[in-house]
Amino acid sequence: MDRPILKRLHSVPIMVLITLLLASCGNDDGGPTPQTEPPATMIPTVPAGALTVGEILAGVEAAWPSVQSMTSTFWSAEGPASETPPTTGTVTVEEVILPADRRVKVLTDGEATDEQVVVRGRVYMKGALVPAAIAPMVDNETWVEVDPAAADANSPISMQLGYLLSPIQSPFNDISVETAALEAVPSGEITVDGRRCNLFTFGDPAGILYELALDAEQLPCRLVQSAAGQSKVTVYDFNDPELTITAPTLPDQATPAER
């Protein structure tokens, strides 16, 4: 007999998003991971002594051990990058508390349409993805606990579970050699959510152009990817002492401890 993917069904009140900051991991359809590098096929040549993308991202990796939590918000829009998330369209907010707790929330026109929570290795979901891919009889406001071992390995839900349960790492821990070799051009300072950040640009102005802002600790403030008149924006915030991620309270459980 096939193992049921749902471990429990239960309704809980809509969870309140603790921190909605600027932009982060996600894609155009609300997924959690944006494209972070251009499609390069050969090692670029940079001027002697020029700063490279690999060198500035090495600073991010060196600063990563100081991170206890991260919030990121991602959106895309036509035209230049905006400073704050739009009130229309899709915005994806991801919160993580190291080592492994995660919450992904998808907002459509300002309303939550999907929410996925991982606490101590257990996965909970509610929203449009549940009736579409897991349990057709369940409405969008009902939390389900999902058994990752029961998911079809080739299904979209299995791929999403793989992401949710993957190790929490630096946003730029796996870039290509080609991207690392691009010249990173210092482009002044910007302020992102009250943080003063140094801005670097790289890529191809006629193709895909990137702007990456890093704070004084070398942690990312904002990443903007611009191409063909469209901007994809990811903004990061770190070590918010008020950030908590909790599992939904189940009828047969005590209230889970906060992380």
C-alpha cells in the first residue's frame, strides 16, 4: 500500500508574518530561489588589479558564520527596481533560523496564498499548493503536515520538499567560475532599510546586469537583476532578535516551542 503523504489534517488560524522586509529568495512563480548569476560560458577577462565578484562574495562567505537568522523578500516588476515590495503581483518572503528552521510565505496582491513551515525537520503547508498537489479535498486555509518520505520523487512537491529541507547556506555559496571571475565595479553607497551598504555592479548592461549591495559586515543588503526592461529584486535582513518560527498548533499536540 502506498504511504500517505499527509501525516495529519487540521485547521489553525492564519499565521501572522513577523517580518516583511525587502526582497529575497524566490522566482517569478513564487518559488524560493531567484536566478543569481548570468548565463556565462567562458571565463571573462578583467583589467589587472580589478576587483572580481568572487572576491566580494568571499567576504560574504567569511561573514556567514555570524548569521543566526535571515529574512529575505523577493519580487519582480517591469522597469527599474523599486525600493519596497509592490502591493500587487507576487512577493515571496523567506525566513530562516539556523540551523534548519524555515518559513516561506507567498503573497499575491498582498494576500497570503501559500505558506510552508519547517520546524525541527517536520514540514507543514497550507495554501493553494495543498489542494493542487497534495490533497484535493483540503481548502486553502487548512494546515497539513507532509511526510517527505511519501512524496513521489519526480513530483513538483518532492522538489519543493527538497528545498525546504535543504541545509541553510549563504545565498551565494554556489556560483559558477564564470560569474566569480566577472569584474565587480564599486558603484557608491545606498541605504537599504536603514543599513548603509556599498554597491557593486557586474554583468552585461546590454544583457543581464546585476547590482549587489553589501553592508559593513559584508552581508548582503540587496541584489537586483535587470534584463529586458524587467527587474528582479531580493533584499536581505539578518539576526532579527524578534524573529520566531513555530509549527502550527495541532489538536493532539501541546503548543510547539518557539525558535
